Amino acid sequence: MIIVGDIGNTETKICLVNSKNKIIKRINISTKKINPSTLKKAISTLNIRNKIIKKCLICSVVPKLYNEIKSFFNKVYKIKCYELKKLKLNRLINIKVNYKQIGSDRLANAISAINNKDNFIILDFGTATTFDVLIKNTYHGGVIAPGVKLSLSTLIDKATQIPSVNLKKTKKIIGLNTTSAVRAGFFWGYEGLIDNIINLIKKETKMSFKIIITGGFSNLFKNSIKTKVKLNKDITINGLIKASVLIK
């Protein structure tokens, strides 16, 4: 068995994976709420104390928290953890851009998708809305746009007359009140942003792509994007499982 984890700005996922690379248990924790007590309680639900754990691989965009979780696994369970970007990833994927500036979660996504024959755009609705371009076996960089939830929270925080809004698809573009106007602006605004960026990537590369979407708001947009998409909520975790073969 192995443990894989994805430490994001918003949410942290930790999964127990069996010898057949199947996720058998998982926990999701709000990253901001993680402390020694909440971490101990959450990890205990994996019931790993009497199991033989051969590897622990984590991707993280929060270095301080990665060090805390790494220390926790080592001290409590005697399990050594590795960070994805410290592995020799060039054995799995060619990286055309500055390696140090790519989020390890984005690299995990790319490793999960790569099949050496197809081109992919991986659209992740996380704290930021990211588009990663994968051509055959090479990561070619991507696009980072403001995250949907972050943008909405900022608007609500800065504009005193904007109420808290639960985003959903609207049938009409013109809102009849503040709530429907905000919903329309965010839904149709991001729908337009997504389609435009995908089309510009196709135009710039002169290539066609398969589109994979993941992250918090992927369910909201999956049926509205003009290009056919495939939803994969576990793409990051699957990329970590795939990359775990690099740990000796």
C-alpha cells in the first residue's frame, strides 16, 4: 500500500491506495483548518497503523504545511514522505518550461493524463483557474486565470452591497436583481473565458486537444463549455499514483 496526498491552497486530500493502484480510503481537509490536532484526527480515519505502507508521495503548493505533514507521518507512523517535484519526473514526462515555476499539482495532473499519443488541455477550477497544455509526452506550459471562488469572495468582501451568492447556471444573461446579476456575470463570464482560452490555445499551437476538467467548479461548467470535455476529479491523485513508481 501507498499513501498519496495533494496539499492545495484551499483543500488537502490524502488517500490510501492498494497494490492495484485503487483508492480504498480518502480524507479531505480544509487546508486552513489543518493543525496537529485536526491532522491526527483525520489521518486516524485511514486506519494505517497496522498496515505496511511502502511509500508516501505528496504534491504541495504550501511548502510549510508539506513539511508539517511529512514530519507527522515520520514521527507518528515511521513513514517517509517524498515531494513530487523532488523526483526525477523526466522519466515520465518532458517539461519544456521552467520546472521551478510549475505547481506540483499541475505536474501531477499532466503525468496522470499523458499517454504519448494525444494532446490535452487540463482545466483545473482551483484557487486559480489553470489551463495546462500537454502535447504528446511534453508539458508545454499553460494559462493561469483568477479562480471562480476567489474572485467571487473578493467581490463580496470589497463591495458592501453584494450579498453572499451561491453560484449556479442562469438561463438569462440579464439579471433582474443583484443575486441573479452576479450569477450571470460569473457563470457566463467564466464560460466565455474558458471557451476563448481553449480556442486561443488551439489557434496558437495549430493543434487539436482533448479537454479534461477538474476541481471545485468543474461540475458547474462541464455541460456549458462548447468543446467536449471529460470530468476527472481524481486526476491529481492518479498522477501521484502513477509517479510513485519513481520512488525506490
